[in-house]
Amino acid sequence: MLKGLIRKIIPFSSVDGPGNRTSIFFQGCNFDCLYCHNPETINLCKKCGTCAFVCPYDAVEFLGDHVKWHEEKCMDCGLCLKNCKNNCGPRTKYMSVGEILKEILKYKPFISGITVSGGECTLQKNFLVDLFEKVKKLNLSIYVDTNGSTDFSKNKELTDLMDYAMLDIKSFDKDEHKMLTGMDNSIVLKNARYLASINKLYEVRTVIVPDLLDNDKNVDEISKLIASLDSNIRYKLIKYRPMGVRENKIKSLSPSNDYMENLKDICIHNGLSNIIIL
Ligand code: SF4
Ligand code: SF4
């Protein structure tokens, strides 16, 4: 049976799409963004067993070829992650669709839908298809929070089942995108155009980092792209915040409110009407 590798499930979230949603975070990402504020969701466990020896609460078991995390014993002390040379820690779980549905059903009366996020959830696209087929039957909406590296036009089953995508365009410039994430942005931009053409692009997001990116140029180009697709698509400008980032990868201050407002003005000038600063 296909299982998904899950980092965590947040029962109620009001920041991962419209309304109150259950958010499911998948482990593993193919980007390595310099400003990632959840870097422990990037790598997959290398099964070295170190965490099992450092956990003071016996919440991690080393079984020779893998480690097992016992959630009920975990005291959230953070020692396992601190000692993990792979920077992932053991706190993930393989879950079946049935197990995730059981969680969703607990919250169903209070939510309008689910959001799948990560890590990069579309790396587990076959599992998502199985999950979405079942969630559809519950009459819940499905939003996909993605870095845009999976070509949605070539994954029709997934794209047909989801309601909307929330897409990161981290940089319009391919070299800057590569410097920031380690990957090319050609599929990301292709996805923006494709998802808008089938009316499934709910939101585009860009993180604003003053000392790393050419933000004026970037926001200018991305907002022009969105305006050319559908000026009502929401564009979220997210302030870089240094919490949780890897300090050896990035050194930047958070942008000021004025700095963000200037970027918003660029978007308005380019014809966008639905702009959020976060
Ligand atoms: S956070 Fe890690 S080290 Fe701490 S109790 Fe939980 S599993 Fe053990
Ligand atoms: S979580 Fe990290 S420390 Fe623990 S077994 Fe995996 S790679 Fe090793």
C-alpha cells in the first residue's frame, strides 16, 4: 500500500488557503532555498541512528535499517534535530491514506478543506492522487501549496482532482532562482501560465529578502506576468524573517514596511488588484 511521508498535520490553519483548513505537511523537498525557515523538511533520513542515542526520552528507536519515532513519548526538546548531521531529525511518519482520512474526519465539521504542503508535497504525487480521490468524496476543497517544480500539465490526474494551487515564484530570473533554490525556474513559470489558463491558480507568493535578491526587478517581472494571466490572482509578498533559517546560508535583515509598500506600488502600477503583504 502506498504511504505518504508526513512531517506534521495541523488540524486548523487559517494561513494555508481560504477559510479554516487542515494542513498536511509532507517531508522532502527538491529545492534548497537559502532562506528556508523549515529546513528540517528538506532532507530524507539517512538512517544513521544518531538521534536514537541522543533522545533522553526514548522517543526514537533505531531498528538497524531505519529509525522509528514514538510521537507519544516525544517531549519536543529538539535534541534529535540538533544532533542530526542530515538536518532532518526523526520526527516524520509514514501514513496511509486511511490514517490521514481518519485525522481529517475528526476536524471535518469545522473545516472547509485541506491543504497539502511541505517540504514539496508534489514529490509524492501518486500518494496525493490516492488521497485527493478520497477527500473529494467528503466534499472538502483541496489546495496544493507548491514550489512549482512538478509539471502540472503532465500530471493530469493530480491537477484534475485539486481545486487550486498556491505557487511560489521565488525569482523570475533563472540565474537568481538557481542561486536561491539550486534549481531552474522554467517549470515554475510554465506552471504559472498553465494553472492560470485552467483557472486553478489561487495565489502566487514571493519572499522578499533585501540583501539577497533584486526585489524591485523581481516583483516587477512577476507582477507583470500575473497581470498578463489574470489580474485578480492574488499576489502575496512575504517579508523575509530570520526565524528558523540556517544562519550559515543567509544573512539578511527583514524588510521594512515602507520597503514592502514600495513593492506593492509596483504591483498596482502593473495592474494587480489583489496584493497581500505578509
Ligand atoms: S524532540 Fe527528538 S530528542 Fe527530544 S524527545 Fe522528541 S524525539 Fe527525543
Ligand atoms: S533523523 Fe538524522 S540522526 Fe536520526 S537517523 Fe535520520 S539522519 Fe540519522
